[in-house]
Amino acid sequence: MKRRGWNLRESEVTPEALYVRRRDFLSLGAAGALGVAATAVSLSCDAAGKDAPSPTFSNLKRGNFAGDEKQTPFTDITTYNNYYEFGTGKGDPAENARAFHTHPWTIALEGEINKPEVVDIDDLIKRFSLEERIYRMRCVEAWSMVIPWVGFPLAELIKRAEPTSNAKYVAFTTKVDPNEMPGQNRSVLDWPYVEGLRIDEATHPLTMIAVGLYGRTLPNQNGAPLRLVVPWKYGFKGIKAIVKIAFVKEQPKTTWNKMAPSEYGFYANVNPEVDHPRWSQAKERRIGEFFKRRTLPFNGYADQVAQLYAGMDLRKSF
Ligand SMILES: Nc1nc2c(c(=O)[nH]1)N[C@H]1C(S)=C(S)[C@@H](COP(=O)(O)O)O[C@H]1N2
Ligand SMILES: [Mo]
């Protein structure tokens, strides 16, 4: 049985974090120093979006799927993260992912498709028209954010791969690189991080591949250069730094389900009526707010996605 992140003692985590920070300073020289300075500036201001460096993407088609809910400030989205490849603390990824190289970057498309290929992320960005989509996001730990993602529908990429009728599921894999992803030197999770969707979930128009947020390139701690965004599911489905997308016949293994099957299911649809065994899922705390709010079925996207699960027992298939 693996040790779980939340059982780690602070004393075990800290030395590595210090080591990585020191390495950044030593090996990056001027570039590293600049990176640190830019972050320091962005931390000094917290109006939503205003603290973000200038936009990388222009002429984005815009869609708001979060109603009039206030967008979470850029600093919160980029300093409160789960990304165990860079440490188990919420602040660790912002610190430890600075030196992670995300260029050049390729993604292997394989399995039950007519057009297997290895594609470059820059090509994908050129090929697909990018959109901004404001989504409500909900982590299984009961915090939530509203994030203006930049990306394209996963369905576009799937169409290009031409899945065969055997492609029932899509399996995603994160990069393995223990030199650059120091958390992978420890067995907190079974590396690489893997996730999966049923093909109809993967091709649903709400499902996105994100390459940016707040109009700029995705920060490393949020999953650069590309990560999955499925707004009606708990956050752990949103796998970061994807290097492989495989189309498969059988339901693929997923990291947190392997780790603790009674706590994390394959579907992981946001469901206020199914508690996590160790805490309630009925409410959530929006980052930056004091009072908790009620969690909505499918995170508020039930009208769009509930029919995907018609006839399923969502207590069993949690
Ligand atoms: N590769 C990888 N992807 C990951 C994780 C991780 O540890 N490793 N954590 C997941 C969890 S639990 C959450 S809540 C979201 C957080 O995304 P954010 O930091 O952009 O908010 O990333 C998900 N994707
Ligand atoms: Mo999460």
C-alpha cells in the first residue's frame, strides 16, 4: 500500500522543496532570476486578471459557462494547486515547477484510431481555433474556483485521430521525468499520473484541452503545455502535462482510483449526494470566499451532461 499525500509529514516534504528551489537558482542563472522576479511582481496585486502578465492569445472566441460568478484571481489559480509531480503542498507546484521545460513538446495519439501520430503542441495550437471558456471547477477536497481557460474542445483532436468503433475510452498519460518533476522520485503516487474518460465524455462539447488561462500561456503549475479540463467532474480528472492520448476498448486505470478505490471512482462526477468516505461533498468553499456554498449536481452542468449517465446508478458508479 502506498503512502498517501495527506499522511506525509511536513518534515518529509520540506527538504526536497528546498533542494529544488536551490537548484533553480543555481542552474537557471539570469533566466531563473527573471522568472522569480516576475512571480514576485504578480503576487503583489490580486485584482482578477490584472496581476496576470500580458496576454499571449488574441482574438479568442469567448464563452461564459459560469454565469455571473466572479472569476478567481490569477494569483489564487496559480499558487493553490494540486500537482504531486511538484510536491504535495498547495504552494509547492508554483515553486517547484518553474524550471520545468514545456517546449518543445509532443503528444502521442495511439490505439484504436485510423490516424496514429505524434503531434507537436505548437501545431495543435495553430490548427485549432482557441477559445476562452469560463468554467466553474470543483476539487474533491471541496474547494472550488472559476477559471477562464484558453483551449480547444478535445472533440476536435479526437475527430482528427479518427477513432474506430473499438475506441470506447480515452486514456491520458502525464510526462515522466524525475529530473524535472522531483515529486516523481517519491512514491506518493504510482507514476505516471494517468486518467481516462468514456469516449462520449471525451467528445462532449464541454470537455476541453486547455493551453492557457486568463488569456496567456498556461503556467507550469496549472499543467503546461496542455491539460484536460472536464468541468462537471472533480479536479483530479484534469490531468496535466499530457504526453499520450490512447484510444482503448476497456475502461483504463486512473491514478486516484488505483490509490484508493473506495474513495475515488472512475467517473468522479461532482455529486453533492455522494459523500467522500471521510468528508461531505454537499458544500464547497470558493477560493477567496468566506461562506461555503452548496455544491450543484454535475457542478452546475447537469443540463448539458446528465443525459450521458441516464440509467446508471451514480452511487455505484461514483
Ligand atoms: N499530472 C497531474 N495532474 C493532476 C494532478 C496531479 O497531481 N498530477 N492533480 C489533479 C488534481 S487533484 C486537481 S484538483 C487539479 C488541479 O488543477 P489546478 O492546479 O490547475 O487547479 O489537477 C489535477 N491534475
Ligand atoms: Mo483535486
